[in-house]
Amino acid sequence: MKQISDLALNLKGSIIREMHTAAAGMTDVLNFTVGEPDFVTPRPIIERAFQSLNEGKTFYSQNRGILLLRKAIAEYHTNNPSAPLNPDPNTEILITIGATEALQLALLACINPGDEVIALTPCWPNYLNMIKVAGGIPVCVPGYEENGFSPNPEDIEAAITNKTKMIMINSPSNPTGCVIPKETIAQIAAIIEKYDLFAITDEVYRTIVFDNQEAASLTVYPEIKDNLIYINSFSKMFAMTGWRVGYTIANELLIDRMTKLHQNFANSIFVPAQEACITALEECIPDTVKMQESYEKRRNIIYSGINDIKGLSCEKPGGAFYVFVNLSEFGMGSKEFCLKILDEIKTVTVPGIGFGPSTEKLNLDHYVRISYATSEENINEFLNRLDGFSNKFFSK
């Protein structure tokens, strides 16, 4: 057999899935790895999907997605002052297989081989792989714990070269829960305009924000509208991860080119799922508020609990449903720590080394990501187990 492609050989697997798999088959395991809501999709959304199926809507839709959904998305954003987009539903919106496909399409539409793409680390591991799939070169700009992992605009500008084509922003962030401050977003917008960069703003967690704040967005800066590719999904907002419906908003030319790419990857999205998403936007926004309130309560429990455990500490995340925990006092690497607590106290977390390369000032091997998208009962049991593990470790 001939050798498979260099791309396929060199892509790294997800360390999140690796840890998830490591726990498979074990009993009484508390799983804090996969970042998905533990809520069931709201009932009106499910009923709309059943209705669509019963009406025989089992055929292809338009490549861009059904127009009624695109119109509902356009209306949602037109009426949303914190992300004030006013897209043309006919030409500036594309429905995709979750946000994941939208991210890959955006990179493929903008990046030529050898172009550099700035990724703000720690970041979702798929970003770095997606850049490579598009032929690009990831340039990682770290944010530091003392700043809540928010990026420094001066560091971003210092990383720009004549090969830089794009920057990727994710706020609130996976894995840190960082909500980038408004003043920092403004400085990043100025950098995008100054260097005429494409910018992906991945806002899949934008409804999961705490302490009565809003997530600042690049969408409020009209001067970079043509540079901007906005990406969101129904997965986190409406507890619809398994439905696989996302969308992107960009200028007409980019959406046209992304649609051509989409035709060759997926053609179109399951119609009953698309119709269910219309109901999500029309009827289920109150459900997102209830979920956000529950996540905030859980955030408070886990933040307080982690900082009460000897050898562990974390910054207070402003959004999403993750804490990025510093374990450096244990004197071991993040993967060793994760495997040790899996073996000894049957809890699964994700090693920090999976979220980007370490630097002199940011050693990601000193961190683990914990998803608190689970019940308060599970969180409290996890904290009890972790406290017992820590006490035993430091008493040796």
C-alpha cells in the first residue's frame, strides 16, 4: 500500500477525546472532559423536529441552508445590541455542520499555503489542526494567568509578519473561560484594521457569561466588517450539541466561496434540525437564560472549591463552562496528573498540554481543564475526591 498523506499522518488527535477514551469501561467515573451542556434540548425544539419529519421534510435543502432559518438568524442578530450584525439572509449567512465546519470553511476560504494565522493560546486544540489542514502556519500568542488568560494586544501586533493573513478570536474562551475585556477587543479591532487581516470571531459561548457582564464582540466595529467572519452554533446556546447545526456570517464574497466549499463537504444540513433551530430562536431564548444561571452557580461552586484544595488554584472564569486549573505545586506534568487522578479517584480531566504549545512564560503542562457542564452533585463529589487526593499526596 502506498503511504497515506503527510497531512493525515501529522495531524494530532484530540487530547480531550484521548482522556475520554481512557475512562471508557470504568465504573463510578466522574467525567469532566467533554465540553457539552448536560441539559436536554428544550422540548419545543424537539417537537419542531418531529413535526418536520412527520411532514416528510427529509430532502436536501439549499446549500446555504433553508431561508427561513437564515432569516431567523438575521433577525436575532439585528435585534442583539451586543453583537450588532445586520446580515442579508440571502447572501451573508451560511448554515454549517456545527461551528466546527464553519471554522474550517473560513480558513479554507481565506488561507493559502504558507500564510500565517494567529491563534490566541490556550485555545481549543482543533484550531491549530484546522489551520494546518488549510495549509496555514499557526502562530500562537499566549495569554497569561495573571491577566485571566486575556491576550496582550502588544504581543499580538509583535507576532504579525508580512505572511500574517488572519487572527482567530474565541471569547468566552475554551479552555480558560476568559472573556476578553472590551478595551482589549477594541485594540484588537484596530490591529485588524491596521494590517487588513481576516478575523474569525468564534462566539459559541457568548450567551454563557457571568457576573452581569456581556461578552465584548468585534462585530461592534463597522470599520472591520468586511474582514470579519462571525461564527456561532446552536450547540452550546440551546444544548443541541448532537444536532450539529452552526452558522457563519460574513461578506457576500466570502459566503459565496464558503458555500462552494461546503457543497463539497456536506452539501446541506438535515432539514428537520434546521427547522428545529428556527423554533430555538423564536421560542427558547428564555431556556438559555436558565442554563446560564445554572452554569454561573456551578462556576461559583467549583471556583471556590478548587481554590480551597491544597496545591490547586484557578482564576475565576467570566464565561463558558470551564476552569483552567494550576497544578504546578504538585510537581508533575498535566497528563501524569490527569492519569493519576483517573486511576486513584476515578475522575477524568484534560491535560493542559492539549491546548497549545508552552512558552517560557506559559507552561501549559502546569494546567488542567475541567468542564463544569455537569450537575452540582457531581461537582461537589469531584471536589471531595480531589481534596482527598491532595491531602494524601501532600502528607507523604
